Amino acid sequence: MGVNFEWLDDGRLELSQPHLIDQIIEEVGLHEKGAIRQTPAVSGRVLHRDIKAPKFNGSFHYRRVIGKLNFLSKSTRPDIEYAVHQCARFCEDPRKSHGDAIVHLAKYLKGTRDKGLIFDPKKNESLRVYADADFAGNWFPPTAPVDPSAAKSRSGYVILFAGCPLIWASKLQTFIALSTTEAEYMSLSQSLRDTIPVMSLLEELKKRGFSTYSSTPYVYCKAFEDNSGALELARPPKLRPRTKHINQVFHHFREHVCQGLIHIYPVSTDDQLADMLTKPLPQNVFVLHRNRLMKW
């Protein structure tokens, strides 16, 4: 897999992929010393199709670099997940702005070459899920007629066990959300669709005598949401005319909530770890979330 495992002096475990990052830097052509970037994407700038912009000049193999970045982001670098997915959307017809975005990302990786995931298990924590969404964040009127995905919202979520990230994702939603509440609820539903099988696995391990970090009689999940409307839909069995249409697809986890196996809690946007998976954040906010998630 090309992942380095290193035990730190304080007993924590660090996973990193400096060799793969070196390959990306070489592929993009950043051999010489130069400015590095503090964030993987420019704050507040969302990539679009840019059909009127100049085509990418082909200074590096766009798709090959995206493949390496995708493997890196899924293995040890959740901090670049959003930026990689944004660039990957335009592999078919990359433009100059998309190539510049990859160069910016490579400069960020150059400055964080030896960094990765640091695991510091906490025995008093079981599963935790942070789910967030960016409602219609890709909307851009000039390209909307030729880019249907401009109307889609983005889901971002991270699943942690004992305080260590297990699964993370940043992706466009498959349905068109009609409100912020609906977009947030879709993200919550998607995250719990990945969480419930993990809960079943942990429960089976407990039954077979394996020790887990669960501190309650049941393996449970705390899902944190920062949208009050999504919380109202997830907690009590209420269906209103404007939201009943999402019952068929996104209410799959409600039985777990009713049984007390999943608890839905509010969280402030400032403490929402998944925020870095939904949009390009300012440097201070990004570093704060990165530190809480990746421990550096």
C-alpha cells in the first residue's frame, strides 16, 4: 500500500505516504524550491467547468496525477479530500483553472510531505460521526445550463472510532436538495449508511469475546449535526408535507435512533469536523479542523 507506519515517542501511531507525495510533486514539476501553500485549495474559490477558459496546457498528465491524489486522500490524507474531488470532476476536459488548482494542491503537499494520520485512541469513546453539507455550493449561473451538477449539494462526513478517523468522504449528492435542511439530512443519512455496518461488526466482535473501546452495553454511534431542521427530522418521527418525500430513501437509520443505538446531537459549525470536507475554508479554520482530526 506504500504507507509508512511509525510509532511516535509519545506512543501514538502515525501513518504517512511521503514517497507517493514525492511522485506527485515530481509529476507536477515542482522540483525546484518555491513557495508552498498553507491550504489544499484557495479559500472561497469553488471550481467550475470554465468552458470559456483556456484548456489545460498538458504540462503534466492530469488524470494520472488525479489517480495518485485520490489514493493519497483515501489512505492517509483526509485534509485534501475535498480539493482532490473538486479537481477529479474535470478529468474529461480540464481547463487552466483546474490545472492551477492541482499545482496549488501539490504545493500544499510539498510543505506537508511527512505528515499524515496520527492515531491516538481514546478508550472512553466509541463511534462518532460528523456529517455536514454545502447546500448548492457549486451553483454558478454562467455554466449551469451545461453543467447539471451545479445544482447539486456536497456531502462531507467523517466516521471516527476511539477518536481515530476510519472513513471520510467528500462527494456530490445524487439527489437535488431543495433546502439546506434536506441537503444536511442527506449527508447525515449517507454517513450513517456507512456507519451501521461498522456498528454491526463491532457488536459481532464483542459477542465473540474481542475487546472493544465501547463503554456502554451497546455499540452506539453519536452523529453530530449542525442544522436544526435535519435534527428535527432525524430525532422524532415527524413527517411534514415539505419533507415527507425523503422518507423512502433517507430514513433507513430511524429504527436505530428509536432503539437508542444511534444518538443524534447538535454541534456548532465551529466544531463541525466535516466542514473541511464540504468547502474550501480559510487557513485558520482549516488548520483548526485539521489539528482536531489528524492531530497536527
